[in-house]
Amino acid sequence: MLLLAVDTATPAVTVALHDGTRVVAESGQVDARRHGELLLPAVDRVLAEAGVKLDAVTDLAVGVGPGPYTGLRVGLVTAATFGSVLSVPVHGLCTLDALAYAAGQAGLAGPFAVATDARRKEVYWARYEDPRTRTGEPAVDRPADIAEQLAGLPVVGAGAVLYPEAFPDARGPEHVAAGALAALAAERLAAGADMLPPQPLYLRRPDAQVPKNYKVVTPK
Amino acid sequence: MADEPLVLGIETSCDETGVGIVRGTTLLADAVASSVDTHARFGGVVPEIASRAHLEAMVPTIERALKEAGVTGRDLDGISVTAGPGLAGALLVGVSAAKAYAYALNKPLYGVNHLASHICVDQLEHGPLPEPTMALLVSGGHSSLLLAPDITNDVRPLGATIDDAAGEAFDKIARVLHLGFPGGPVIDRLAKEGDPKAIAFPRGLSGSRDPAYDFSFSGLKTSVARWIEAKRAAGEEVPVRDVAASFQEAVVDVLTRKAVRACKDEGVDHLMIGGGVAANSRLRALAQERCERAGIRLRVPRPGLCTDNGAMVAALGAEMVARNRPASDLELSADSSLPVTEPHVPGAHGHPHTHDHVHEISKDNLYS
Ligand SMILES: [Zn+2]
């Protein structure tokens, strides 16, 4: 197995290659506004570091969020396009699950919660029994509204770090790493577990507003 | 000809997910998935809805286009994609897909300009573009008069709308008349049964001291809306067909007059009209009439190629390949305000690299 994992659901643009046993190469850059520019060069770097070409990849894994949509779509459409060209399966994983898994690798046992920045003063979050077991569906809420139910729990991720009043026991890692996503995917595939379809978890309806001058292309 | 470049083009600048495949100036496939119906109840294109629809439709539309053209990705000589202008989030889906596709197939990538693509699409209909080409681009997003000595690297803006795009004016008037969205087709249809001379609506920016090639439709829009409201206030029935015909006449009168004038001033004997509004039957008829009188040859692609589509992007991509223009690199950005003066976005190779984030792209995966 050679699994290529990408995640663009958090400010991190992250890519990793996993051979079924270990992560053989990984890249992570944090730049919330340049997912589109950074992802393909990162894929290229990771493959080069491992000394393989893209067509050697047998499986793709992609973080399906939840995450800010514009960046999230970069990873999803990239994985879907690779999957189509290579005719290999594209496995979706909840990005929060990868963060929980990474927290586990860093020594956190659980129970705990994971929270990422959903912007607009909200967080994407979920609870975990242990680093591999999520209890309930991911949700998007204001930190103050969930502070009480998460009281006493460590909360992992940038969404926790951003709101210390609501989440006093904030922990790292802040952003997802594709290495963790890849390791989790490899583990679940080996166990024959169901994977998610490679479709985005938006959790919010689109803002149904037509902006004024929605397509400004006046040459000046 | 089999040695002409085979190029796949991806367009996602607004609400159409378009994938076209051309060989040189021959159209092989034009697959489109539109989210226009989803936007209708909002009276305009909702960017986030468009972006979500692009993500869903992207790969299936690529696969459909390949099937339709009877070619495989491996056969392609290049992948082109609209890099801008357009809706940022929508563009990003297409650009990301194009990059992944080009990388996976080891093919050159060309980020191209949406407006230049609207012009270049006419090559699929009427053969190679004359040089220079005068182009009038009119749609819900743009109203521009462009002079293109070389569609791959020299496109000059002569004029543009200073407020609303022509298609936007159609949408707004349709809304005032309760005709739904988009407004262009329904106004065109109703206008056929109305009198274009019934109401004298203003011709924007048509005074002798006004800019010769710029357009303005905001005053017209206000004037039509006021006229309708006055009728309603007086308890009279609004003559919808006459309003549609008179409004439409005011728009196409200014568009064609300025375009023909630009041709004469610049000594150009061809006029190309593109963009969604080029599907308007009265615009086509009046342009034909005025061009004939002025000894100008009119080139308007069939309506399906005037609206946003992937074929136009493929057409310009094929021209980039044919003329050996430099490819884009893997860091290509979606640029919502890409200037029309940049028909494509060449990569940094061979140019001073001004970015602060130089990446080593491995030789093995670099396309030649
Ligand atoms: Zn357009």
C-alpha cells in the first residue's frame, strides 16, 4: 500500500505519504489564504522526498473537514481528480478525527474534545472517548455555548487555543497534520473499517446572498 | 489535423462547471453542468452555492467531456483553466482540479483569462481569429470592448462599463417586471412581440463629450424602473412587451454603435461579439445590420458557445500550445480580478522569481 493523504480543512496545507506501516514523507505549511497555491507543490515535494511518482499511489485519503469551505474544497477536488486519473479509491476522513489521533500520538488519552477555528467567532468541534473514538457528530457552535458541556475536558486544536475563556485546558496540536490523517486512514483500512465518502462536511448552509457587483471584471 | 494540439479546458468562474476539449480550432466536446436553477430564487449568482456545485460537478464533468470527445487524458497536449477573472471561490475549484489533472498526467498547465477565452472561442466556429480582432464582450459579469492583436499575449481594453454589466441590467429589469432570473432570455422573447420605439429610454454615455467606448447601464436601469413604477402608481397596466423591447433596444443600440465605431476608428474590418448577452437575438440582428452597412464582417459564435463554457478555455489553451507560450506553474493562483491585459498566467520559469516562497519542484515530476 502507498497512501497519499492531504488535508486543507484548517489553516495547514498538509500532505503525507504512508506505506501501510509508517509515514515516509510529510509536509505541512500554515497559511490560511494560500491553500490553492501551496498544495500541489507540497504533493510534488513529498513524492520527491520519498522517491516515488504519483502513479505509484494505491490509495488517497482526504480530510473532509469540517473546515472553512474555500480552503477545504482545494484538498477535496485535488484528491478527487487524482482518484479519477489514477483509478484508485479516495477515502474521506473527518479532519477532527485526525487531530484527535495526533493528540493521542502526543500522549493524550481521553476523554477530550477537539475544536478548530470555524471563523465568525465559532468553532468546529467534537468529543472523543479516546484518540480513535469520536462520540457524536461534529458540530459548529459558539465557544461560550459549549464551554459548560466541555468543562473539565482538555480541548485540542486552534479552536481551543483561540478561546481560552471557554476552553481553559487547551492543548496542541493546533492544526491537522496529514501524517496523522494518513496513519489513521491506514489503520482503519487495515481493520476493514468504513471510510467516509470524499465529500465536504460544511455544517452550515451557504450564505444565500447575492453580492453587489458579484463579478467585477472591468479592465482598468 | 491530427498534429494540432489536443487540449482540455476547465471553466468555473461563475455558475457553470464547463469542461471542453478541442483539437486546434475543432470542437470535440463541450460538457457543462450548471447551477443556475439553484440561484434563480435569489435573483443572482450566490458565490458559495456556485462553489459547492463546482466541487460536486468537477470530476464527473471532466470524465463526461473525455468520453464525449472519445479521447483519454493521456492523449492530451495540455490542460487549460480559467485563472480569472471571476468569483474567487468558484475559480479556485477549477484551478485546483486543473493543477491536479495536469500534474497527474504530466501535462503542461495553462492558466488563462476568462475574457480572452470568450473571444478565442470563435475560432471553433469561424476559424482562426483575424489579427487584430475587435471584440465586444457582453454578459452578466462583463461589458467590454477589446482590441486583440494577438489573443495569446496582446489584448487591449478600449472601453468597459462604468457601472452595471449589460447582462446585469437585463436581470434587474426582469426583476422589476417580475419575470424571474436570469432576465436575458425572457426579455428577448417578450421584446419580439413589443415595439422597440414605444418608449424612448436613455442611451447611456452617448453624448459627444462622453468616453467613446465606455458603457453605462445604471441610468437606463433606473429610468426603466421609474417608468414602470409610475405606470403602476397611476393604476395603469404595464405594457411589458413594449417595455422589454424598448429597454432592450436602448442596450443593444449603444453596444453596437460603440462597437462599430471602434472598428472604424481602429481600422478593423471584423467584429467579434461574445458573452452570454451575445445570445440576444436583437443584438445579433442589429449588429449584423450595422456591420453590413459599415463593411465590417461580424463573427458571433452560436449561443451555446457565447455563454460560459469549457470549450472557450480549451480553445485559448490550444492557441497557447500552438504558439509555444510558456506554461503556468503548479503555484498558479485563482485571481478574481485578473486583468484582461493578461491573456494567460505564465509560470515563473525564465522570469525573475519575485515570490518569497521558492519551492524546489522535483525534476522527475516536472513537465517538459
Ligand atoms: Zn463570461
